[in-house]
Amino acid sequence: MATENICICYYLSPAGELVLGSYDDQLCLCDWTASRRHNRIISRLERVLKAELVAGDSSVVDRAIKELEEYFAHQRTSFDIPLLFAGTDFQKRVWNKLLKIPYASTISYGEMAHQLGCPASVRAVANANGANALSIIVPCHRIIGSNNTLGGYGGGLKTKRMLLGLEQSK
């Protein structure tokens, strides 16, 4: 039974609708509402944080929206919002590694697995990448296939292409 709240609001970005959520003065959710994996991400957040989604105002979410607007306006290349990861230790390692990929750069799933010290874990890295609840802010869109294909993305390939193009055009 949930005892806490994840304060959420919706944000219509230039790339599509996102739901943003904060918990304990940290951003824990920035996910594409049209994503196939969206319900799994919400269920995991509610389970791990023992909380439920509640619409409302949050200074953390307001700040995240401001930073996202700056990102889309080419005025921001990284985010300063405090983040809360809700996942396994391995997922958290992958998500923290995503934060280190420079703006307008890409790496492959295999390269990331190698950097994490587990080169045989490409699928596990890809699965953790797909479980990222903080799209854009934790830049999972910067991961590509080893043959330079875009691979999957929670917001869809069109959105991934748009985000990479936005960053390349700065």
C-alpha cells in the first residue's frame, strides 16, 4: 500500500508529451506518455518508492520543465535538477554512466557495457537503458547500435532522431 506521493504533471515538449514526477525534492520521472514501456516504469516507481502518482505542483517539476525548455531552445546542454533513480544497482550504474555521455555524442550499447566493465552484458545494458525513467535528462537517446543504427527508444525512433539532430545542430 502506498504511503507517499509522486507529484506529477504533464509537459508538452517539442518532441512529444512527457509526464514529470518528483519525490522527496528530487525528479524521479520524465517519461514519454505514448511509450509502450510507460506503464512498467510507473509500476516500478510506485513499487520501489512505495508511492502513488498524484497530480499537483512541485518546484522540482517546475525546475525540470524550465531546464527542458532551455534544452529544446539550445540554451542548455546538461541538467542540474536533483535526480532520484528507482531501480536495481545495475540499472543505477547504467543510468549514472548515461549521465557521462557528452552532449551531441553517441556510444553503442557494447561500448557502454565495456566501459562498465562487463563487455558480455550488452543485452543487460540495453534493458537497463530501456528502463530509464528519466528520458532526455538521463540521455538514453545517445545510445546507438554497434552498426550505427539508432536502435530502440521509449519516445520512438522519430523522437530519438529529433533529439540527436537537435544536439548536433547546436
